[in-house]
Amino acid sequence: MYNLPHHKENDPQIIKQFVAKYPFAFLTGCDSENKPIATQIPLFIEEKNGKKILSGHIMKNTDHHKTFLHNSNILAVFTGHHTYVSGTWYSNPHIPSTWNYMSVHAKGTIKFLDDNALEDVLRKVSLHFENFNKDSSTIFDNLPKEFIQRAMPYIVAFEIEITEMDTVFKLSQDRDYVSYKNIIAKLKQQDEAGQVIASEMEKRIHQVFPGKIEKA
């Protein structure tokens, strides 16, 4: 991980909100032949008994299922918007360009659950992503029973107890004030990703440059 102190997000609530906002994660592990295995799935984050837990489900008998059965140590990577930042936007334009992005890495151990827990996970996750709309036809309790009976033998639920979380919120915190402001202005003219990064930079301007007074 790109590991510099000024590119860290240390607020646990902001980290939790980020994971909830960008739940489609890379879930990676190492198989019995020491080969890396990865899959992309949505993960739900919550707290249980003071521990941070990720939950979700995957298909049985896939390469990643077999890998996680063999080795329970996993890494889940959550990524948000990202964008190119041109060095020509700096107060000193003779510096290489870069890339601004936000990422959370969660390390932990995975535990597979029984069929009763699978129902609970599917119910909880489907309600969450359907914005707790109990009338939605796609939440677990509203799916046809014959479909559930057909599908459930092929999937398995799991929980991941997070043992370590690390972050990179690389948002030009190492640039000078004039460059920082100009990067924001330039990114606001870009696509959605650039505009989102600009907004994140604006939120942090007083934290990055304490004592600076913004002109109206």
C-alpha cells in the first residue's frame, strides 16, 4: 500500500462511511499452490460485540471459495473515485503529474456460515442495498420460494472479522496551498470522478492548511 502519513484518513466514521458507500470490493487470498486469487463482490460492514465485521456470499466450489477454505486470511480492497492530476496545475509546473484516489484495505479472517445464517445474510444485505424497501420484489423475503430452494445450495454466506484496516486518501495533501486550490478548480471542470475528488479536497482544505482564511 502507498503508505505516507499525510495521505491517511484516520477518522473511523469516515472510513466506515467510505466502505458502505463503495461496497463492491476486491476480495483476495492465496490458494494451496500459493497463487493469488481474487473476486469482486459487494460486502456489508457492521459492528458485532465491538468487532468490525464484513459479510456477504459467494458461489460454492469456485476457485475463490476453495482458496478461502484452504486459507482464511483475506484482503478486501474498497476503492472510490479516482482521477488524473496534471503537473501543469501546480504553482511549479515542472513536477511530474500524479493520480488522486481513495482506497481502504481491510485485512481479516473469513468464516463460512450455515444455511440458517445464509438466509440472515441474504435478508440483511438485500434489505440494505434496496434501501430497506420491504416492498421491493428482489429482497430475500419476497423472492419466490422455489427460486430460493433452487439457488441456496449453490451459494454460501460468510463473515470476515477485520483485524486491520489501512487507508490511502491521496488528495494532493502534499502540495502547496495555491496548487491545491488550482487542482480543485481544474477538477471541477472534469468528469464525475474529477468533480467528486474536488469535493473531497474541498472538505479537507482547513485540515490540510489550518489557519488559512478562505476569501468569499
